[in-house]
Amino acid sequence: MIDWLLDDSPTSRLQANLGRAWRVWTALLRNPLAVVGALIVLVLVVMAIFAPLIAPYSPVGQDLANRLMPPSAEHWMGTDELGRDIYSRVVYGARITLLIVTMVAVIAAPIGLVVGAVSGYFGGWVDRVLMGVTDIFLSMPKLILALAFVAALGPGIENAIIAIAITAWPVYARIARAETITFRDSEFISAVRLQGASATRVILRHVLPLCASSTIVRVTLDMAGIILTAAGLGFLGLGAQPPLPEWGAMISRGRNFILDQWWVATMPGFAIILVSLGFCFLGDGLRDVLDPKQGEKQ
Amino acid sequence: MKKAAIHLEDLSISYGKTPVVFDVEFSVAEGESFALVGESGSGKSTILRAISGLAPDWTGKISVLGKPRGHAPDRAFAKTCQMVFQDPYGSLHPRKTVDDCLAEPLAVHGIGGRDTRVKDMLDAVGLDQRFRFRFPHQLSGGQRQRVAIARALMLEPRVMLLDEPTSALDVSVQAEILNLLKKLRREQGLTYLMVTHNLPVVSFLCDRMAVMRHGRVVEIAKVDALKTGRLANPYSRELYAASGGTLQPA
């Protein structure tokens, strides 16, 4: 099987692409931090998918007799002010976090990539207009901009996702533009143009695949920031609304008891730190493997 | 006289505000192999780029197979004239397999039967079928240049623009590529317009040549002149002497 993947002379397109993916994968496995990051992200995904099987209690079921209980064998992370099991809420919260980061990545990355590639490929006034807009978005602090959008759109998890996506794309546009400019005049792009390919085709099929790897790296590294922004919006009451177990909102609720019942705010805080760290490690590892410029140095 | 494959008249080319080629005039007959020689920066490659549409800032007349050229690459032109670039390391997309690279022009022009066409073309340029799904980084320089030539031939053009197709390769591989180019020209009746600064390559592959210096054509000569050393222009004579030829009175 591995011989088939690493074959020097693949016999089909599929085998060639799988072989390349396999080489990236094995290179990633050689980086211990990246493996740790990947494991954390994997745990997050598994928790999100199997939340009902993993969580011992309901995330919203109240039990006022057992409110604000410290961590114990029954309640691993204690209970909050309404007697809800914090561990169960953290497990269900993985779903919301994962939803936010994937949706933001799915919305923001393609927009940024296309804007950046178009801008870099055409240059001239197209570049000036698109990069002007990008710079305007880039010049505003992320959380403040997201706050403004949520304030305008109304609180809620969907609007938080849209708001974060709107603040996240300019960075990808910048990266894609910078990458595009480096190979816009290269001979392999000239060759496709000479074959009569339209600008759309050149950008979609030849420019974007080369920008993709650095964008994937950047998106992974940004995941931590996205999680923190989402948690920040939740903390300010503008993200997920109660009783949804969003980690930022949970910290916000725990703030009232932080001196006497530390676990209410700390446990979701740990979850945020751990997942952010996981994405950072994974992003760093991916950069070493995927970034062509980094790769050539090694 | 046969119809001209490439005809240039009063062609002046500039990059932005810098003029690089001045009032060039020559024609290449159909089936002929014509060389542009001269030192670096004399504007040889720029002429190819203007013909292909990659250097859009020109004045004068360019026509290919009787049709006047526009200032940008276009689809109809792509089928009649293709270009092979100098650097085989820079002219292949690093993330696309040989197969993708060769099938792309067919996809652009909506031509069917891609599988067989790609296979036939690999045979034609002397590449084994096992290279078909390799990435460029898994190929040697000579193999890459074969892929680049195959890509240019996929649309069955009648005119090929060759921009120093062998200068980035080592000597033994150069010979292979030159033989390949000679064979393809004989088999498919191609017209070559080739840029080079290597005179032995010219005498091997070409019928006529234009010597360029500082953006102007200083002499157009038959390739026999390289064998006899009968060149008229002082600069051509200098160039010829520099590459080891014995001069004769013109």
C-alpha cells in the first residue's frame, strides 16, 4: 500500500495526488508539536460529533439543589450557578466552537483567496481598488469590527459567524495577493495564457492552487484568534445566547463567582486555551510541511 | 515564393517607456527554421514575446500565417502558434502532473480524446508513459523540456516560437532536445522561429538567421554563411569569430 503511494511512476492521477498527500502526512508526523496539535483538534472533533455519548449529563438540565458544586467524581468540572454539569457543557460547547471555526474558515478563506488572487493577477487599478477595500477592513481591530457588525445584525451565533468572517478575510487577501505577484509573470502562467486560457481559468486553476497552501497554514494559525474572538463576543453577550453552552458565554457567567467558585469560569477557559494551542501547533507544523519556501530550505 | 509564416514590418517594442526593439523587419517562410542570434539584451526574446502577445507594447505590423496579430494572447492564435520557454524549471506548474499539464490546452479548447492524445504526444517527444503522472520536481531538466515541447505541440500549431530552448540544459541533454526538435519539424512540417546565442545550434537546426544588436537587426544571412564564414556585418563577424569560426572575406 505504502509502496503504491510512494511509487515514482504513478499510473493514475488519483495515485499521484494521494502520493503527494501521503508525503505531506508523513512529514507532518515527524513534527511532534504538530502531532500534539492534530490530536487536540481530533479530540475536539470527536467530542463535537459524539457529545451526547461523551457528556454524562444534559448541557441544559438544571439541578438547583446541586448548584455551584466544586469538581468531584460526580461532576468532573463542578456545576454552575444553575446546577448544570460544567463538563457536559464544555463537551457540547465543542460543537459550537467547531461550528464557528469551520464556518468562518469556509466563508472567509475563499473570499480572501479570490480577492487577493484577482488583485495580484490583474494589478493596476483593480489592484488599487481591491487592496484599498482590504486595507480599510484590515485597519480596524478585529473584535471592535465584529462587535459593530453584531450590534448592527443583532446578537446570535449566525451573526457572530458572519461578523468574524467579515473581519477575517482581509489577511487572506493580502497573503494571496503577495503570492500571486511572485508568480504572475512566471513562464508557466505565460504558457497557459498562450494556450488561450481565460483569466478566470488561469486564476482558478493555476494561481489559486499555489496560494492555497499558505492560506491553509494561515487559516489554521488564525483558528485560535477566531475562537478567542468568538469567545469574546460570547463573553460580551453578543455571540451564542443562553442556554447554549458557548465557552465564552460560560466564562462570562462564571465571572460573578470567580473568587469563591473558581471552576465555573476556569474550566471553559482551559478548553479555549487548549483548543487554541492545538490549532497553533497544527498550523506551525503545516507551515513547515506545506509552505514551499520553508520547505525548500530544509 | 511560399506564403510567409511570420512577417514583421517596422516592429518597435517597448517595455513601459523603455524602447528595446527598433524597426525590425523580416519574414519567415512556411516550413522554414529561422534563428535570431545576438548578445543578451539585444531584444531577441522580446520579439518572440511580442509575436505571442506577452509583450503588448509594440507598434508596426506582425502577421502570422497571413493573419495580423493583436496585442494580447487569444484563443484562435493559440492553435496556430505556440511557444517553448527557456527555463524548463520555471515553465511547468509545480503542482500539476505532466498529464494535467498536457491535457490543459485540450480542456481550454474543448478538444476530446484527451487520454489518447496525451499518450501519443508523450511517445512523440520520447517520454516514457511512466512519466505521465509525475510532478515536475520528479523530472530532470531534459525531461521537463520535453514536457514543455509536448505541451506546445498539443494544439497542433504550425508555427513554434522557441526561446533558447536548450540554453538551460547541460550539453548531452541539449543534443537530445535539438535532435527532438529537428525530428518534430521534419515530421510535422513546423515553422520555427528560434532565439539563441549559440551559433552551432543555429547551423544544426536553422536555414536562415538574423543577427541582432542593441534592438536592431544588423544582418540577415543564410546559415551556409556560418560554414563559410562569409558574414558582411562587422558585428556578425565578431560574433562568429568569438564562437570559434574562421572568417572569410564577405
